[in-house]
Amino acid sequence: MPRWIKFLIAGVALALAAVPATFIVTLLLYPFWSWVEATYRIESIGHSGPADWCFIVVYGVFLVLLLLLLWCGWRHRVIRSKLPRRAAKGMPAVPRRTIAMKRTSMEQRMEWEQRLADLWASIDQLSEQAFLSKMEFLVAELPPDSAVAAFERAGSFDSTGHSDLAVPLYRNQMASSFHNLGQASESVPLLMAERERQSDDLDDAVSAALALALVDVGREREAVSIAVTALSRQMTRCRRSMANYARLISDRPSS
């Protein structure tokens, strides 16, 4: 049923319900009508009670108040029906832009995962170089410290016979996982061993993870030394002096 018909039916019902209420209130206002007649010389009281116009005034006031309340209630329901369900339950409404951004992010993730699945499904149809290149291009869309990216890269190396390239990625992931689980003492030896291996593009990532693990086990000086050493390699000036400072920090005994 349309809202305007419901509104009309409710209005008629209230108008009928106001009749007996009007009669009672008008009689209760008898002293007021007597005052009006005495003050303004308007005939308000007859032999049988208040004049007809008194009933009409009270009835009109009732109708205005009841219709106003009815309209306010109707507007409130209309507004609530247009709000998100969270707001209707008294919870903060999520802005439409935020909802759209979350939906877009989820769609992008699903689309990325589908492309990843398609790439793995086509591994037998692609050359080794083509497969690895496509994987590198795909994981480059993820954040630099993404565990998913490291895992997929390791898997691609492992699946194409380059286990020597896959092992460091797996080992780095395991050490990072120990750290995230609060088992830093388990990750420190793994990361130190990885740091001593042949240099590659993961050196800085390993150093950062090792520095965090050392802080967790109370070896802050070594952590600072490793972090500064990694940072010094990115400097164009003062590289040697910063590396020396880092070594001195590590060599100096803790107080």
C-alpha cells in the first residue's frame, strides 16, 4: 500500500479519535471560557455549557497537533528507510564513498587472485622465462613487504627448478613468521644465517626483520647497528662514516 494512503487513513482515524477528546477538554476548560467572555465580551458560555465555537477551536487545535505528530513520524520513517542498515540500528553509518572503496578493493583483490590462478594454470604452456616474468610482473602489484608476493615468487622459482632462489624466500618468510608469533629468539638465528649468505635484492628486507627480532630479544645495540648499516648502503654521501658508526655501536658493550 502506498505511503500516502496509509498517511490518509491514519489522519482520518486520528480525526475521529479527537472528537471525544475535544468534548472532554472543552468542558474542562469551562473556567477559561468564562474568563474569555468576561474579558473580551465574546459569548462563550450558554445555558448548556461552552458555546459551539469553543468546541470547534479545541477540535481544530487537536487536529493540528495530531497531524503534525503524524507527519513527523512519517518523515522519520522515510528518512530511516533511506539510511544504511547500520544507521537504522543506531550504529554509525558507513559513508557511501567508504563502501565503494572497500568494494573496489575487494574486487581488485579477487581479480588479482584470478589472474594468479590463471598464471599457475598456464605454467605448462609457457616457457620458463615467460612464466617467471609474468609472475614478477604480477607480484610487483603488491606491497614490497607482502608475504603473499614472497611466497608466490618462491613457488615460481621452486616450480621452475630454481630451488636455490626459492629457499631464501621461504627461509625469510619462516623467520618473519616466528617474529610475528612472538618467537623472536627462533627467528634471530635464521635471519643471521640468511644475512651471511650471498647478497641479493632481499638484503635490506632481511636486515630490517633481523633488527626487529634483535630488539624483541633485548639486543638493541646490534639492532641499531644492523639498521644503520642497511641504511648507509642507500646513502650517496657519508656512507663510509655511517657504516663505521654502525660497527662501533655493535662493538661497544651494553651498559
